[in-house]
Amino acid sequence: MRISVKFGAAEKESVEVIVISLFENVRKIPSELDPLNKALGGVISNLLQNKDFTGKLNETIMIPTYKKSVPKRILLVGLGKATELSSDKIRQAAGTATRIIQEKKFKNPLMLLHKTEYKGISIEDVTRTVVEGVILSLYNFTMYKTLKKEDKTAINNFTLIVQKKDVLAKIKSAVKNTQIVAEAVCFTRDIVNMSGSDATPTFLANKAKEIAKKTGVKCRTLSRPDMKKLGMGGILNVSRGSSQPPKFIILEYNTKKRNNDTIVIIGKGVTFDSGGISLKPGKDMDLMKADMAGAAAVLGTFKAISNLKPSTHLVGLVPCTENMPGGSALKPGDIIKYMSGKTVEILNTDAEGRLILADAISYAKRYKPDAVIDIATLTGACVAALGTFTSGMLGNNDELKDRVKQAGEKCHERVWELPLWDEYYELIKSSIADIKNTGGQYAGTITAACFLGEFVENFPWAHLDIAGTFLVEKDTPYIRKGATGVGVRLLTQLILDWKKLPDARKKRKK
Ligand code: BES
Ligand code: MN
Ligand code: ZN
């Protein structure tokens, strides 16, 4: 689908449909819409006066005009109260309208951006969220469906029409950049939605190579012998029960220059989490095909960043393995050893994510990182604590955590901090090894983060637990049931907004 931008008078466009957004309880039609309203014989103002359309968020009405030389249908969509506008509401309204256009199989819709600023949100930001709403809402996972020919009709060209010429260039560049990010989100959703038997560690490694080839990013993957040489005790042991070979993916965008920071992003790539010998119950086990959503978010972020080309040095580390209960599988009671010499008592083989992330966090050290961010579907406890709209965040550096929080708010992939105080670290001490891989009944998200914290050295680090946000159970205005692609927009935003981290703030704080 092409998204184009055009300057012009909406009333002169004889298209199949034009989308117009309106605030709630507006009695009088905005003056910018007067010409269109007049051309249609006052139909919009009549609707508003008679309250047939009230403008509640995501409310829609399709008005046929059937006149020549004007749009053939008007699709009104509500933005909610003007005083309560947020960019996510714009994203939702754009998504809602787009879904209707898709259902009706219109091929060349138009969307009118009739203002140059929406309640303090600049026209560029409005454009960004609209484009996200359009592309993300159209995403549908059809890889395993036998589609009939008529199901395949799609929107050809989505045109944004603006009424001021001087904003055109800005809007065009916003469209281009947003399209890159939104398409990266869809790429991530696709691989998260795939079956565990298809999206294997080898598959992810090949995807990473594909991205690298297209964009000039460096990519290497480590196999078992390389991992053995390095002493990657986590991934080697977690993969023992599986017949799929583990892979450790290393991506590198931009090499370190004297004056740019190095950011390492790490994604949990458990391509199927059965729990291992500590087998999970059958109910909802299918969802554990998506236990590589962190890995997929890192790959998607690389796709976006390598096209947007910011100046930061970005490294991606993605440990990939299945967690299966084979005959050689890791057992509860086993003690494993890491490259740093640290030993871990395994109490539950289902706490496998932290085991493989630990290898990646240790590996990150060689890049002398200015910041390390890991993203993982790590704990059910995070879903219990924060639900499904918010990711958990823990870390050792206030400045980094602030930046992650702000990036999350900006793109509406919001995070909320949980504490990582010293007392919690006590909960993972082991009587027979250095630490253990579970921390008891309480504060499961925090003790999992403490486990990771044990492998963090003197660099700023933030951990994102996306166990609640990697999927939605039912359709929302711009996310269909299934993978959300969470993390791609957040990490991309963080990296695009990155400014050199002041040295004084790099101190480690538990
Ligand atoms: N991948 C799961 C966590 C998870 C659960 C993600 C539900 C998304 C939805 C993780 O590997 C796991 O099994 N965690 C255990 C840890 C426990 C054994 C300490 C959990 O949360 O139950
Ligand atoms: Mn698990
Ligand atoms: Zn897992």
C-alpha cells in the first residue's frame, strides 16, 4: 500500500470515500469543513445538529452522497472530547476508520487532515499517529490461511489530504519515517504469530541475516561450538532438551565513533517454552510459541533503525532456543556455570528466560556499552502486577529509566517501574550455589530482574518485562488479536531521541 500526501480541496475529490475526524459534541461544523459541507448540501452540519453523530472516540458513520465530482461517501470518525485528545486517540480513530475502509474494500481512500494543529499536537505528530493507525490496523496474520481471491483485495493508495501548502514537505517526511517503523512492527508481529515449529532459532537467525543483507547491518550468529568456547552456560543448558539447535544472534548497526554512544538491546528468543522438565499446564501453552516476542522486537527495531539511520552505535544480542523436556533436558536441582564463573542452582526449568538473557548481558560487556536494554516475556507475575496494557521496567540507572519511560509515553507503549532494592537480591541467594533461578512466591518480576542484575556490570541497564503486552486477546482499534509487536516502537523511539548519556550518571545503582 502506498501512502501519499496531497494538497487540495476535499470537495473536489470524486473518490470512493473520504475520512473526516471530529471532536465530541461539536454542534457547529469547523470552518475548514464549510466548503465540503456546502458542496454536499449541508449534510455534515445536519448530522451534527440532529446528534446523529456525536463524535465519541471511535464512533463512526458512513454518509453516502452519490454525487458526481464530490467524494462519494463521507466516513466520519469520532476523536472524543477535544479537551481529552491524546495522540493515541488519533491513532485509534485512524485505525477504526481504516478497518471500515478495508471491510468495504475501497481501494483509494482519502483522509482529510483539515487542521494544522490538533489541540497542541503538531500536524507532524498527528500525521505520524495517523499513519501508524492506518498501517497497524490493516495488519492481519494470514500466513496459514487459504485465502479466496476476493479476500485478497487490498487498499492501493491511501491519501492524506491537507489544506495548507506550507506543511506538505514536513508531512511527507513524517509519512516516510513512520511507514518504516510501522512496517517493522508488522514484521515483528508476523514472526511472533508464527508457529513454534516454523519460527525456530535457525529461522530467527536466518531472518536476522536477511535484515542485515538488505540494510548493510553486520550480522553474526553463534552455534553450539562457539557458545561452548565462550562458556554460555544459560543457553547451552536450556537448549539441552530440544532437538532444535540454539542460535545466538549478534547484530551491529553503525560502528563506534568517538562521539556516539553504544546501546545494546537484548531480546529473549525462546521459540517455544514448554516449561522444560518443570512442564507447564496444557491450558494456553500454545501462547508460548510467542516467547520470542522480545527477540522479534529487537529484530524489528534493527529493521527500523537501519532504514532511519540515526548516529548511535546499536548492537543487538538475541539468544534463541526452545525450552523442551527432552531426555537430555536440564533438570530441577542441576547446577549450571556461566562464563563469569558464577554458578546457578536450577529450581524450576520454566524460569529459563533469565538463564539465556544472563549470557547475553555478560556478552554485552565487550562492547563497553553506554546503555543495555533487555526485553523479554519473562514473568507471569508481571501480568498479575500490571495487567496487559503496561510493560514492567526495572533497572540500575535513573536517567536511562526516565528515557525509556518517556519514549514509552511518546509512542503509547508505556512502561511502569518496579523497585530493584537490595533486599530483593537476598531472595535469589542459593545454599549450594551462588544464586538460584527462582525467588520464591512473591515479587516474581522483581526477583527475575535481580537474577539479570547479577550479571550486569558497570553499565546503565534497563529490563523490560513484556509478558503482559506481547499479545492482545481480542481486536483493538489498531491491533488485531495476536502479537502486538510491542517494543519496536518503544526501542526505536528511544534510539531516535538518544542523546549522549552524561558520564556522571552512568554509575551503577541497584
Ligand atoms: N515465558 C514465561 C513467562 C510468561 C508467562 C510470559 C505468561 C508470557 C505469558 C517464563 O519463561 C516463565 O515460565 N516464567 C515463570 C517463572 C517461574 C517459574 C519462576 C512464571 O512466570 O511462571
Ligand atoms: Mn518459562
Ligand atoms: Zn519463557
